[in-house]
Amino acid sequence: MGMHGPEGVSDLLTAPSPAEPEPTPARGRRRRGKGFVAMVVVGALVLVGASGAMAFFGYKISLDERIERIEDPFADIDDASRPAPAPVEGIAAPVNILALGSDSRISAGDPSAWEYGAQRTDAILLLHLSGDRKSAAAISIPRDSWVDIPGFGEGKINAAFSYGGPGLLIQTVEELTGVRIDHFAVSDFESFTTLTDTLGGVEINVPDGAGGSVEQKMNGAEALEFTRERYELANGDFDRVQRQQAWMRAIATKATEDKSDLLKMSQFLEAAVKAVAVDPDLTVDKMLELAVSAKDLSTNNITFLTAPYAGTGRSDDGQSIVLLDRKALDPLMAAVARDELPAYLAQDPGGIDMLSDVVE
């Protein structure tokens, strides 16, 4: 499986030093959005339910051996400094997965290959599965969000990955959100087009140009182009995040539309496990456990949203940054930490960018 795309790894992942602003890409140049891949990979096993899980139970050992493992990202984090786990009030403990995208999974997870300042991630997702297994959420955190990075001061959130790898990114997200991370997943993007084609393409609702919408079927390459777009979108990266989420929703919908087709489901899940690298504790057995416990969860029970933001600005050293809206972000994340997100969203709080049925 190719780890590198048509654009060079150095071009996509090389980060500036902490004091340098990132260069602004020339208009028309496209960069990839990737982090949502891990949600689909891990989430696929949850969403297909027990029937889909059993479709490949007989060769799960083989699949487990194929999943790329990263070194334990939690090993060097002081547990006393971490948020407390959410209370267990459902059938099981809630699960929070930090998922991100990188052009090279190996460079993200192998300490011998990782170098300070050499890797960044284009997309970051906080994935929450409720303890009662009746709801889930995918919360995108804009990569340019200006945050406190432990030991480094203020910086873009994706710089945490560059400065200290998965462990520092987990620490940064936990301090920002107050949500305890249970698992970590990172994915490459090239394999995701194959994942889409395995399903025979996906359908995404887009504007029809006359005030309505049309369901557009896309194969892997077409969906890739759809999510690569950035500079022609009215809200730039924020609209691109919604396109990423729409693709994720479309794949989850397509993967679960016919649970009786066990052969198709097995082929999809086999392709899925090849597309992700995870922490040592996120085994196929663990994924199967999640699948069985969430057998009644459907795509209608998944909420897609973006971490509340107040707009964009400039840092003191000239970087273009995203300013998070802490008045909206803090109570949202507190609800996630308490495993009370559906009840909180039912109150219709302001300042939250939810994924709509139709994406621009």
C-alpha cells in the first residue's frame, strides 16, 4: 500500500520551526484533508453492528496482524495530570478516540522515524461513543486552532504533533477539552479512495445551483477531489471540514445499508483495517466488542460538528490562526466529558457548526 501521494511528504508534512509562520499556499494549490479516515475505520466496526462483526470473526486474527501499531502514545503522560474518566452510567464506559491524518503513518508512530518539526496533521477529530451506545459524535478541531501546547506555549494545535508526536497532541487536546482520550488512531489518505471504491462509490447531497440539492454519486477519486477543495469555498477550511464530514457520513451510510451482505461487509472491513494505525490497546477484539455493544447504533445517531470558533486572526509572529470560541467550546466539551452530549445539544446551544444535510 502506498504511503505517499502525488505531493511529496516533505511538502505536506514539513513544519516550520516554532518561531516561523507557515507560508501561505498559492491560490489553487490543494492540500488533503485526512483525519476522518480513522473515524470511518474504527467507526465502521461499531456501525455495522454484531452481524457485520461476525462476518469476519473467523479471520479476525489475520486482520489483527495487518493493523499497523504505533508505540503506546500514553506511556509518557502523567496520569495524575489527565482528565478523570467519564462516569459509567450506561451499559459500558464511554469511549473517546483522538483520530488524525498524516501522509505517513510510520513517520507519525515510529520513534526512530519521527523527527522534531518534521510532521504535522491536516485534520484532527475527537470521536465520542456514548456509554449507553445510543449515540456517537465526530468533532473536528480546526488544524490552525490557536491553543496552549504543554511545554511550548501558544501555537497551532497541529504543531503539537510536530513538536512531540502523538503523546503531546493527546496532552494538548486533553488540556484544551477536559476530555480523557482512551485511544489514538492515525491514517493515511491514499488507501481511503480504495475504501470508497470497495463500497461501489458513495452518495453526497450537494447544491443543484437552483436553490435545491441533488444526490451526487462519487467514486474514490471524485470524493478525494471533493474534499481537497479549499480555496474556491466561501468559508475555506471550515467548509472543507464539512465536506470531509459529509464523506465520512456517506461511507458510514453506504457501509451499513445492507448488513445482510456479509461478503461485501467483510471486504469493506478488511480494506478498512489496512487504512489505519492505532495504539496497542485498540485491537480487533476491542473493535468487535464495540461493534457488539453498539449493534443498534445507526448513522442517524451520529452527530457531526466542528469545535466552536470565533473566526480567524494573526498570531504575534504573523501566522494565520483559528480563534476558538471558548464560551461555546467549554460547555460543549464539558458535556462530552460527562457523557451528556445529546442532552446538551437538545438545548440548542449557540455557536456550534453542525453538519447539514446538504454541503456546499
